[in-house]
Amino acid sequence: MRHHRSFGNIVMVVALVLASTGVHAGLDAQGQREVAALLGFVGQSHCVFIRNGKSYSAADAKQHLELKLNYLLERDKVNSAEEFIDRAGTQSSFSGRPYLVNCGGADRPSADWLKEELQLLRKTQP
């Protein structure tokens, strides 16, 4: 379920938070916008996130991804939205188990879900 009316506001707020923390050194302007949009998308979804067999809310999933993003950015390991998805949103760094998302029916890999959203974002960006 997508709520595009307030989506722009969410993206702007997340982008401002990222910019104010100075944690996006490896991301160019487009990467910053895309990652901020993906984080907003995760946080505003009504999905259940499954990490290492345990279910988490959308807000908890967003917070977890932000922590992983900050860790990776500090080590200059994220330079694009694709790298964010591959290195932060795909699997557990500890167990190697894939992250799953359930948006009202079946579990699916979070990487696929995030990549689909990134493609949609890129189609709708001016």
C-alpha cells in the first residue's frame, strides 16, 4: 500500500535528518534522496519485517536499517541506493539469513521488495 500524497514530505524529512547527521559521505545527492525515500517507504509501510526468524514493526525495521546504513557509511561501504539494499536491506550481518517482509499475505525477500520500490521511485522522479 503506497501513500504518495505525503510521500514527498516524508522523503524531505528523512533527507534532512540524514543531511543533519552528516552520515551520508559516500552517497551523492541522488543516492541520498533514494536512500531517504526507501527508509521512508519502509517506515510508513504496514508490513511485518522478519529478521532472524523474529517479526518486527515497520518502525523497528526502519530504525534497524538506519543503524546499518550509518555503520556502512562510516566505513565508506555504501555509495548508491543499490549498495544500501544489498549491504543493509538484504540479510542479517550476523546469521546470513535473508530478511523477509510480509505485507498482508506471504513472506518475500526484503531485497526484492526494496528493489521494486527503488525502480518505482526512479520512474516517478522528475
